[in-house]
Amino acid sequence: MNLVELKSVSFGYQDEPVIDEVDLIIRDGDFIGMIGPNGGGKSTIIRIIMGLLQPWKGEVIIAKETNIGYLPQTHNFDNRYPISVLEVVLSGLLKVHGITTRVNKKDKQKALEVLNKVGMADLAKRSIGDLSGGQMQRVFIGRALISNPQLLILDEPVTYVDNRFEQELYNLLEKISQETSILLVSHDIGQIVSSVRTIACVNRQLHYHPSNHITEEILESYNCPIDLITHGHVPHRVLHTHLP
């Protein structure tokens, strides 16, 4: 089943094109890694899928009743605001219930289940301002998941994460991908290739690669200037265990 389809989509800012004739299909069960240089159009594509931008031309098709969870690159939460981890996750239901609807016991139970899934149930009552960057990202992923999305879109999810939590987050996303389709946006191919199943290279145009095995030559042919992590002269995937 196709959840999202972009057909010949183009967009720009102030008459300056950012993406040109982009085609992309996101299917049920996909785990797509979207890579590309800064300014190449990755975040623009996300905003178009989310309906935050209207393309200059082309067509955007969202399957009927497809619910999309979204983890933006930046968050508008004030860390000093006295709100708990549980309350942050529950705020993900506002678009479902409406801002005036009271949270019920069923909602709280659902939030606790989501927190357990992202490994944060023990900190449900903790103030959001007392969390590390990695813990906070787990909470925001929980907020995106509480509405049971068919597609989860994450824009640079490790931006505020230290090295200790980075691999844990990718492991978490691999587990989530067993139940939810994922579009993961990153400029760091070295970190995502061992998690995602397919790659979309974006640098004004989009080139879809139907596996996570990708080489420098392929990136050059896609005009996608991203550095690969290498061992000697041979590019390789980053695995959980690696012998020199």
C-alpha cells in the first residue's frame, strides 16, 4: 500500500528553486533514509508531505486516513516550563482529541505504554527540563507515536543527542520500524545505513536507491555529495560489531 506519493514535485523560495521534479513513493513497511547536503531540499520535502508547504507544481497524494507522526529538527518546548514527561507525550493527542478535551484514564495508559516502548516509562513523572538530550528525543518520539501513525517522519533526530544515546536511538527506530513506516532524514549516511532499508539521495533532485548498500560511486552518480565512512580505501557499512 502506498502511504505517500510525490509526483514531479517542485518548490523554491523567492523564485529560487530548492527541489525540482521530485518523485517519491513511501509504502507501508518502508524504512527510508533520506540523505543529502545541507540546503539540498530534505526538510523542504518533509514540509511538503506534512502539508506545511504547497508545491509550485506537481502532485502530493496521501492515502486516505493516513496518520503521520512527525519529529521536527527543532522543538518549541521551553525546558524551564514545569511539564512532565507523561504530559509531553499526551500532548501528541491534541491533534486527535482537540485542545479542549480532557485527558482520560485510557489516554494516560496509552501514554505509559508508549513511554515503555521508547524506554522512558520510569521517568514518566520527571520534569522535561531534567532530561538529557537523548532522553528528550525519546520522549518526543513517544509524542509522535501516541496517535498510532502509519508513517513516522524524523528530521535529523540525533541533532541534540550525545554519542552515548545515538546508537540507542537508532536501535529504537529499528524496533519501531517493525510496526510503523519510517522516513528518517539525516546528512550522516555513515550512521543510518545499518538501520534503514532503502536510501533517497536529495540534492535538488531525488534519486531513490532500493537498498541500504551504497558506494561513493553511486553517490557521485546521484550528485549527492555525502562523505562515506571508510576503512582504508573501501567504503563499508557501519555494523553493530566491527573488526578492523
